[in-house]
Amino acid sequence: MELTERITQLLEEKYATEESLADCFTVDIELRPGNKLYVFVDSDSGINFDKCKKLSRHLESHIDTHGWLGTTYVLEVSSPGIGRPLRFLRQYHKNIGRTVVVTLPDDTRERGILKSADETQVVIEQTVVEKEGKKKKEVLVQRAIPFDQIKSTVVKAAF
């Protein structure tokens, strides 16, 4: 079994056996050169330091016991953070009401407020400029984008 599969299995077991982690899910696992293991987790109720610490300690004990990364390694357990693409429908649901940038297969980008998401599509609300005779006016429109037409979706921080 590959290391990322082992880590995924350990995380799933921990989510299932500890009530405070029951709504957590694994977003990504990256093993980088120099024995650097990055684990990105999220939670429907929000990820915090305590959840990351519990998961990190759980993983460390198994990594050390089995020697999967040798004696010297870096393990970082954190939330995916702003700027990392959304990968799961759960993440879309959690970010409804926030500004997102959706990149389409031709690399064009659509920016708007995430209004909804289901198994087939996301809906974003955008402000578009329409001509009315010689005047221009801004209009709010909702645009449905099927998941099969989305290359990536990134949440943008509000300032």
C-alpha cells in the first residue's frame, strides 16, 4: 500500500472514532522531496488548531512506529486555506455566499458570489454591464456552470 493510501486510511479511521473529528474530511495529501508530508484537511464545522493537532499526533505515532518516513521528516497538518482549489462538493457548500473565481477549460475566469452547488453544477451571481440604448447599467445575473466545465474553483478573500 502506498504511503498516501496509508495516511488516508488512518485519517478516515480517526474521523470515524473521535466525535470531535466526525465532520472532518481529507482534501489532499502531498509527499514532497526531503520527507515532507503535507496533509490538508477540512471540516463542515470549520477546521481549527486543536483538530489539526489531534490528527498530526495520530499520524506521527503511526509514522514513527512503522518508520514510514525514516527518523527525520516534516509533517504538517492544516486546512487547505484560501487559494487552494475546491475539490469536493462539501467544500462548495461550506463556501456559499463567498466570492469565487471559476476557471473554465479554455482558461477564462468567471468571478462571482457562490450561490449554490449540487452534484451537477455550481451557480454564481455576477454583476454584468448591459446596454440600454446609449446608457449602460449594471445587472445581477445568476450563471449555472456544470462541474464538467470547471477546471478549478478558488475562494477569494474579502478585504
